[in-house]
Amino acid sequence: MKGKKVLIVDDDEFLLDMYVLKFREAGFEVEIARNGEEAVEKAESLNPDIILLDVVMPKTDGFDVLRALKKKNVAQKALLFLLTNLGQKEDIERGMKLGANDYIVKAHFTPSEVVAKVNSYIEKTK
């Protein structure tokens, strides 16, 4: 989506590279963070339109990052997606209660499908 800024937060370099490539191909401006602390800092300074957030990361997990972003009002205008391999019902409910717009289980979607899903949310919020 032309001109939309996405912050992708993941500690897995291979997956990070794949998502960066797919979002750039779709016209997004892409920034990355490799851990939760970096995610909060970058979200505050970059003010992204979309944040894709892994849950299982070193230092600070995705749930804590989501809490911090909500507390600091950084996430007010950003669409927040938890993008993780944790697919348990309890994890999904926890993520949604903390304010995620959606909970995407990595194993169920290709990176291209994740881009399409994000684009559909953007279209809905126009």
C-alpha cells in the first residue's frame, strides 16, 4: 500500500527477510525491530501505520510490547497485528483483549497472504 509505513517485529532473520520483501513489493515503507524493546522505541519514533508483532521474542514478548504501546498511546492510529506461531485459543484471546486488530498464526498464512490481510484492513479503515 503506497506510502503506508509498517514496522515488522520478529527475532527470526529468515522470516523477517521474507516479510520485509513481500511488504516492500506491495509498496509499503518497511522498518524492522528484532526484539520487544527495540519495537517500542521504533514505534514511538517512527509512528508506523501498521505494526506486525511476533509474540515469542527475547527481552520483551509481544504481549508486553502490545501493553506498552497501548499505555504510551503509540498504538492509537496504528493497526496492530500479532504475527506468531502461538495458536492456542488462550493466546489468541489474550492478544485480542490487549488490543490487537488481528491475530495471525504464521503457519496458516504465507507472507503474501499476510500482506493481503493487512491490505484488507487498510481498505476497511479508509
